[in-house]
Amino acid sequence: MNKHAVRLFTLIMNRLIVVLTLLVLSAWLFSGAGEKAARPVPTLTFEAFEPMLAKRNDTVYVINFWATWCAPCVKELPDFEKLNQKYSKQKFRMILVSLDFNRQKESRLIPFVQQHKLKAEVVHLNAPDANAWIAKVNPDWSGAIPATLIYRGDRKIFREGSYTFNELDAIVKQLFTK
Amino acid sequence: MKHFTMLLTLLALSASLMAQGYKVGDKAADFRLRNVDGRMISMADYPDAKGFIIIFTCNHCPYSVAYEDRKIELHNNFAPMGYPVIAINPNDSIAQPQDSFSKMQIRAKEKGFPFPYVLDADQTVYKEYGATRTPHVFLLQKQGADYIVRYIGAIDNNHEDAAKADKKYVKEAINAIERGENPDPDFTRAIGCTIKVRKS
């Protein structure tokens, strides 16, 4: 009888250890995943961001200017995300440049990025003196958004207006062919 | 590479087609558009005006909204000098329901716009002017029977905080033409919302 009790106790303890281990492990995993989802959105001046517009290497860069309040921008975001997924294993880098108002970064932009689980890199541009920098992105840009610059080295394609996934994909494919 | 060049050419072509519209120095056409009070408005209705601050703008765009008080201020400061504001909504109400004529009437009343707020109902005027975004200003000066474009661009250089705007482009441009000089700058770029076009 006594022997039986000891065995039962050991069994329960062993199970308890397994359950506790699982709990700790899952808590650790979840917190890790949580940190990954809440990727930071840095706020940059135009001067700090400008080097991203003219990288001299063989990576394809897709730079999309958008804002949470811009309906056509939000509409095309899933296509950009899809493109980012498709080329994630190649020399490819996408940056979604938010032009949301500074006072709405915490109240609108960050919650939007989290809710939509955006995987592409998001930066927030703090550059109110727009006339000073818009032409440096591209001389054809009047300032309306969405606007997208796609480039690889010297080959640059700019559009003020929306893209479809197929249009984006065709441009990226062309840029990858030497 | 051949395909790429073709693609580039096509894109450049479409960009140049889109880039129609007025440049500084061009003659601007008059229009006849319905105001929120129901009247039809033309520049010809203002025989005493020396010019016009034409602003393509709308209800829904946060950049347009951010500039609402500054548009009112521009009108209140410059209409007595002969340069009234005429605000034109170029957006299609099916593409952007917040910019319908009845919503325009509501917004004009809420803000007490002292200037006409008219609808470019068939979306021809914004194309002729070459407006690409809201807000987008065209400063016109009357010379005889002509309306000459003297400045195209933004109201000032800080959309988010009027107090921090240290370049008041439209104000400076009017002051320049009043002195008989050319505005400098006479063209500026600004972030704004694309014009919402009817899907056919």
C-alpha cells in the first residue's frame, strides 16, 4: 500500500514537471513571438532616409510611400505584402514609408501595422517641408500618394498612383534580369 | 534589357500623358461649377477681382482638412485685396462617398466657409488645370480678359502645424505679384491625396 502511494506520488510529480515545463516553454515562446510581431517603426528625417533611395548594389528596392488615411494606399498594401513574400529569399528589400502625421504615429500608424500584421519593413517619415524633398525621390512626383519607387542600381521606375500585383511583379522580374 | 527599355518607355509615356495641365505663365480657362449654395460659379462673376486663389480640395483628405482653417484665413486676408478663394472639389462621389455634393454642403456649413466650395462634377476642370492632388493651389492673376497662372503648389511648407510653417507660399506669391514681381518660388510640391476618378 505504501509502495503504491509512493509510485502514485512520483507519477503525479513527473506529470506536473512536464506540464510546468510546457507552460514555461510556451510562455517563453509566446513572449518571443509577441516581440517579433511588435517590430519597431522608426521615425526618420528625410536626410536620414535618403540613402535608401540610391543604394549601389544588386538588390531590388521597392520603396512605397503611403499613409493609413490614404484609401488607395491601404488597398494596394496586400499586393505589396504578397510581392515581399514572393521575393523574400532573393536580393530584395521593401520599405513601406508612412507619411502619417507625427501626432498620429502612436494612435494610428502603430495599431495599423499591428492589426494588419505587416511583414514588410515600415518606417515613418517626419519631413513636413515636403517641397524640399519630394523631387529628390523622383522629379515626376507631384506629391500625391500612393507613390512607389522601384530600383536596382541605376535602373529606376517611379509611379505616382496605384499598382496591381502583376504590374509590380513584372517590374521586379525585369529588374532581376541583367 | 530590350523589354526593360520598352517598359521604361511605356511608363515614361504614361507619365508624360498624365503630366498635362497648366504651367506658370499659361492662361487658365474659366469654369462654371455648382456651389454648395446651389448657385453656378464662374470667375467672370467677379468683375472687380484682381485674381483668384483656386484650391482643388475635398472633404475626405486629411491634408485638405489640415488646411481648412488656413484656406479660410487666406480668403479673409486676400479677398478684400481682390484675390478671393474658390475651392473646387475634383473627386468623384462614387469613388469617394465622403466627397459627395451633399457632404460638401454639410462641411461648408460646419466650417462656415466664407468662399465658394464648388463641385467639378464631370471631372474636366481639374484635368484642364493639371491638378494631381488635394489640396493643390493655382494662383491666377487677371490681365485684361485673361487669367494668368502665377503660382502652382502648396499653401505653405508645414501641413501639420501652421505655426511652424515658415514659408507661406501663396501669401508670398500674392505679395510678389502685387509688387509687380514674379513669385519665387512659383511652383512647389506637397504631399496630398490622389484625385479620385470615376471608374468606368
